Amino acid sequence: MRKLGVAVLDVPAHQPDTGSTTPAGSTVRRALLAVAAAGTVLALVLSAAMVLVVRQADRRHALERADSLATTLANEVLGPAFDSRDPDHRRVLDQLLGTRAQDGSVVRIKIWSPEGEIIWADDDRLIGLRFELEPEDQALVGTRQTYAELTDLQKPENEYEEGLEGSFIEVYAGFFDNRGRPLVFEAYLPVGELAAGLLRAELLRADLLALSFAWLIVLLTVLLPVAVWLARRVDRAQAEQQRLLRHAVEASELERRRLAQDLHDGVIQDLAGVGYVCSVLQEQLRDNPLALATARRAGEIVRRDVLALRSLSTDLYPPDLGGEGLEAALEEMLEHSEQEGLRTSLHVCDQLDLPATTALLAYRVVREALRNVAKHACASKVVVELRQSADQLVVQVQDDGTGFDPARRAPQGHLGLRVLRDSVTDLRGELELVSEVGGGTTLTARLPLS
């Protein structure tokens, strides 16, 4: 199976004035909607950004409070009063830390030796167990530094923490007992217990959000009048452009009509008279074969030129295309193609009702297609079809000629097709050319009716 090639020669574009105008206020409405949409998106983006920033600030503040609490407990409470080698140290730790574990402000407390042994914990099951200290925990041994993180309770020493519920901050602090032995203090602090200390940050978040929305309202209040003013200026500019385009089209059509009339009433009539004189001369020169042949040759040239000028006159200003005029004009055009040896077929839908501009462009599409068929296609048959729907007219011209490869650059001399493309673009239409080598060519124009 041979593959079809498609060349889309035109795409929808802005329409010059063809009797219809942009709905009043449409640009203003679009501008208002655009500003409102932009403001809404901006508000959402700013709100999301503020929430993320404040959450990060909350998290940082909570970790800083956990660090401060761990430093105070380890270095100011435990260190001066605790001897890790004293057999009675557990009693001291029970007194110092037991209340903290019982009131819920700290849900788990552990004291580690440098070797990874838990020498005290608020859960008796953990005392005496050994675990490998994490690198960041080991780095605290022999220092008074701290670090805190949100815990996932997934470490080996969290075996007995399965009953804990909620979110926790796991905080570690290096300290020394009263004999100078380095130890590591570990505690889990519930995030909820830090919420009271973060109330100010929450209020700040609400204030920032309210302030951002207030600024956005002010911004929209300032921008909306500006957007309306600019949109109205655009509307006026578009209306002026449409008026100028309408006048240009009317002037062009008037000039075409004048030229067509001058050709018909002047040169064509004169050449028709010359053709009549040539016919009379042929009757008078029957006894002179050489002069008779010259007169016949001159008559043929004059008749050919008259036909060419009449075709040019029709091209400049075609006949009335309203009502059934378009179908009649296309039939006359196809009759001329049949005289040149091309079999033709015309299919026009019933009750064709077209604006004048659309009818004229449809006529030009068929005319240009037939010209290309005659010059390039080497076709024996061409089918012209016009189909009208609620919002567009479809004009299709199909031939059985040699076709071409649309992927290759079009040969020189197709100025008419490029001009036709521009005309279809001006009417917000679409022109499509489908062809395959050896399989003919189909030119399809989709023209809007409004």
C-alpha cells in the first residue's frame, strides 16, 4: 500500500473584517478573566510558598527547642549530679529523670556509654543492652554538642517503642558525668508538647496568609481598571483595523470591477470587431491562398486573445455568485476545462446559502485547482464537490493525475496557490493538500460561514 502524503498549507488565522465584528466587550471580558485567573494562581502559589516556609521555620524552631532542652538536662542537671560508675546511680537518675518521663514531657530517655551500652533508661528492659552507635551519635562522645531530628522509630534500639503513638523529635546530647566520663544523652520529645511553644509561629503563619491575601486584593483592585482600560483600547484598535480592512477590500473590489468593465467594453469589443473583420477578409481573399491563410491565422489569434481576455475579466470580477450563481459559474468553468479534454464532475449540495466573501473564495479555490490540474497534473478527470454544514463550507477538488510528494519542496511557479493560501487564512479557514506520487491530488478548503 502506498502511503499518502499530506501538506497542510494553511491554519486558522485572524480574520479581517468580512461583515462580522468581534463581539462587543469580548476583549474586556477576556482581560478580566485573565487578570482574575492570574491573581488566583498567584494567591495559591504565594499561600503554598508561605505554608512551606512557615512549616520549615516551625520544624527548625522545634528542633532548636529540643536541642536546648537536651543540653540543659544533660549538662546542667545530669552531669553535675551523676556518677556513671556509682552502683547507686540508677536511684539518682530515677529521681532526676523519672518525673520527666512520667509527666509525658519526655516519652523516652536513654543514657549511653561510649561503647554503645544503655546504662540507664526509663524502660527497664533497655538497661544493659548494647547497640552500635550511629556515626552521628558516636561523634557526640566527648563533646557537649547536640543534634535533633524527626524520628521514624526504625532503629534496632526502638524495639520496645512500638507502643508509642504520635510524632517525636529524637534528640542527642554529649555530656560528662561528675567524674569526667563522656556519655551520650538521648530523649524522645513529643511534637505535641512543643506545640505550645510554637503558638506564636502558628499565629504568624495565619497573619502572613491574611496579609498575602490582602495584598493580592489590593493588587487586583489596582490592576483590574488598568486591564479594562487596555482591553478597551485593544477593542477600539481592532475595530479601527477592521474598518480599514473593510475599506481596503471594498476599494479592491471596486477597482477589479472597473478593470473588468474597461476590458469588456474596450479591448474585448475592439478585438471582437477585429475578429469580425478577419472573417470578412477571408471571404474576400478566397482567390489568394497565401493571403487567405494569413487572414485565417490572424482570426485564430484574435479569437484566442478574446477568450483569454474574457477569462481574465472573469478572474478580476467573477459573475454574480449569490444564490445559484456560484454553481452556474462553476459549471461554466468546468465546461471550459472539458473543451481542453478534461472530464469533469460537479457535486453541489442543495440550498447552498453562502456569504458573498465565502462564495467568492470558493470560486477562486476551484479556479486555482483547475489551473494547476491543467498545468501540472496530467489528469484525465477532475471532481469538484461543495458541502455546506452549519458553520462551514467544504470545497474539494480531486484529480486522477500523476500527483507529487508533499514532503519535497514545491516547484517554482505556484504563486497562485500561495496567494490562495493567504486568502483562506484571512477568512480564518484552512487549506489542505493531499497527494501521492501516481495517485492523484486532492485540494480541500474549509471556509467558515461567519
